Amino acid sequence: MEYQLGREAYPVCEPVLETVSEQPVDLDVTLPDYCPDVEKILKCRVRPCVTGKSINGDRLEVDGSALISLYYLDAKKRAIRMYEHTVPFSCGFALKSACEDPVAVVRLKTDYLNCRALSPRRIDIHGAFSVCVCVYARGSAEYCNGVEGQDIQQKKHRESLSRLCGLGQQQFSVAEVLDIGQGKGMPESILRNELFLKVESQKAIEDKLMLNGEAVLRILYVTDIESGALDTMTFHVPFTQVLDIRGIHSESENQLILEVLSFETALKSEYDENSTLITLDARIGATVLGFESAETEIVDDVYSTEYELSLNEITCSFLSFLPVTEEVFSVSSEVDTGENGITQMLDLWCDGISSMCSLEQDHLQIKGKLTCCILALDGQGVPFYIERPLEFSTSHHLPAFSGEANIKADLTNVGISFRITGDNSISVKADLRLGGGIWISRHVRAIVGVDTRDDQLRMRDRTAALTIYYADPGEHLWDIARQYCTSVEALRLENEMTEDEIPERRMLLIPM
């Protein structure tokens, strides 16, 4: 006997690669003639950026550069000076195979960086940063949604899933000329800069995602080269971008991943000494994963009322995507600045956000820490630098779901403020934005093949029209019908039942 199996496939987003490559930083630097001698190293930091990435066949190539910035005290004037050095890097990653519509999300983070002065002009720098890569591609999952045959009985259930409807990636630029304005110090050089992104709104229409947000640029700059006087400025640069993502629509759930690939700031005063203008040129990478909710029927079990069957079964994984609603929460702490005290804050920023996520009932629990970086003047007016860890925890409510969860939470620092509370203490508050999503997988036993032989008839009593069966509480009509080579529908009709499970011990009439 030949049976016809109905098969259905649905598109899924497959994480085909998730790995980390460590890139070493090893430098022996001799300061150029224009840099003053080092009295004390305050801070050495590395800021890697991606200059290019490409997927060819089954290989991902990532190219970038790492900017190493050394902040130190001038041996003569005890002012803060900076020396910068850029080193290129490249790394390759092998994919399992060539895949359809692959997109690569690359995140860079500093692991550690140590430096020491071998002499007033020679610096030894050692450290490493990580290239964190996740490659998504379009795939498909197949399952059986029906078996055709006059003697076939089948049990199905409905399953919810997320169909991948859109997967795309593109880059755009944010370029602006910014004015520090009057009332602030005239910029002579930029010591430190940082850029982060805020998404204000996103709206999907057919094959497009309209994005509104702002790029927040914070700079620490020198207003007087001779004295080393400093000032800070924060700029909010709005941007609007339309992303072309084939397949998304107004009803799709979309996960947006933004990356600051690279950015540069420059002073217009290099050409006009009276200028208060600064240029910003940033490259932003946008990755969009679009999903649409759907329901389907899955065949759980099959039997024949006439023949013995051999079933081919596999475990299918049905994926659903649950976006984490973006929200901002604050981390506050009292920080001890040391016995030398603090009289003025020069700069304050966050580095190295790390977190661990867990699910507890209907809440997403996030615990982690970040590094608070403080550049300030002590009680004698001498610049100093310290780092302090800030621990945090937050709870985020989630709608109910069932299945195994793979959490892809994303935490970004979107602001930090302070208040000097004593001679050697400050109160710090950092604002973190939570985003990302949760991939939910449900593993379901599914039929993928049915084999039989015509000479393997099932053993059944063909001499009687009815059989009496005494059922115990908790038994299922499906199991009883299978045992007696009849159908669940026939059992219901004969016994005037609507339920699938026997509620209490009772007698059943089984049509043969």
C-alpha cells in the first residue's frame, strides 16, 4: 500500500556561525619629536573599527583597524597629552557551507590593554581585543502536515512558528558639521571621542524599514595646548534612513541591529584658528531580521486500521522570535576617588559592559557590570585617572511562551552623569538601553515517512460488530482506537463523547 505524504517547508533564519577571534596588540612605541616626555601614564585604550567585511562562498573576511590612544602627563607642565597609533588587522572565518542571503554582524570589544613606560619616550603596549561574529542566513525547515489513505488515521496538533520574511543588511553614513558655539573653549585638538546610537522609532512598510534616530557624539578637547586646559561637549545628531529589506511588511516583527562600523572627527580650526566647527563622518551598519507569525498543523502519529506501519520520525525544531521591547534603565553608585580627593571632573565615560541573562517565570533577569572611567583633577589640581566597576541588575517582563530560549540581549550605554558628593567621592549614574530578542525553539516529534507491506495485516476481530472495553481515567481515545483498529471519530459517535481523555472509569462500545 502506497501512502501520499503532504510536506510543507517554511523559511527560517539560521545562525550559521557564532564565534570569536582574539586579535593581539603588541607595540613598542617611541614618541615622535613633537610629543613631550612622559611623566606618568594615565590611560591607554584601543578602539577597533571595521573597515570592510565580505562573504564569498563559505568564507567571511573581516578587515579593520585599531586606534591605540595613549593619555599621559607631560613631564614639564603636568598637562594631559595624547599620542595615537593605528594598526590594521584582518581575520577570516570558515562557514559550514555556502548559504543563502548571508549577513554578518560584527562586534568589537576590548579584552585588556596594559602599557608601561620603559623611558620618558618609549612605551611598551600589550593587549588584545575580540572580533565577535554572528552570521545569519536564510534556511528552511520541512515537516509532514498530512498522510493520505483510506485506512489511515492520523493525529495532529497546531504549532505556532515565526516565518522568516525578510533578511537584509546595508550601510549608511551620518555626516555633519557641528558647532561648539560661543561660550565654550576654542578647540585646538581632540583628546577623546565616543559615538553611540539611539533609535527613536522604526516603521515597516512593504519591503522597507523607515528608521529615525540620533547619533550622540561626546568629545573631550584641548582649549589651550600650552596649559593643557580641557573642555567637553556633547552633540545630538538626528538621522533618518530608509532601509530596503525585501520581504518585511507592516505586520512583521523586525529585529534591528545597528553597528557603528567606524567614525572620525576633525577640527575645522586646523584650517581656521578661529573656527569652533567640528566634522563628524560615521559609517553605520544596519541588519534587519523580519519575522511573521504563523500557525500550522503537524502530524504527531499515524496508524492504519488494516496494515502494520513502520514510521520514520525525526525531532523538528520550530523557531519563534520574541523581540525585547527597548527600554532604558539607570545604574547608580557612589564612587570613592581615592585619598588625594577630587576638585574637578574632566571626563567621564563607560567601558566594558558585560552581562548574564536568565529567564525566571515571565521575566528576563539581567545582571552585569560596567567600568566607570574617571578623568579628573585631584586636591592639588593634578590630573588623575581611575576606573571603578559598577554592578547592575534589572528585570524585564515578557509575554508567556513555551520552549527553549536563546537570549540575544543587547546593552548599550546611552548616557552618564555625575555629582561630586565629597572631597573624595562622587555619585555616578549610567543609563543603559536594553534591546535585542529571544529565539524560542520547540522540539516536536514529527512523522517524515510511512512504510507498509500489503501482506502485513493487523490482527483484529472481524467476527463481531462491537466490543466492550472498560476504560480507566486518563486513557486517551487515540490509544484505544489504535489498539482496536478503529477510528477516534467512530468511538466518539458510538459512545456520544466529545472529549479526548477518559475522565472517569467507564464502559466503551468499540465498533469493529
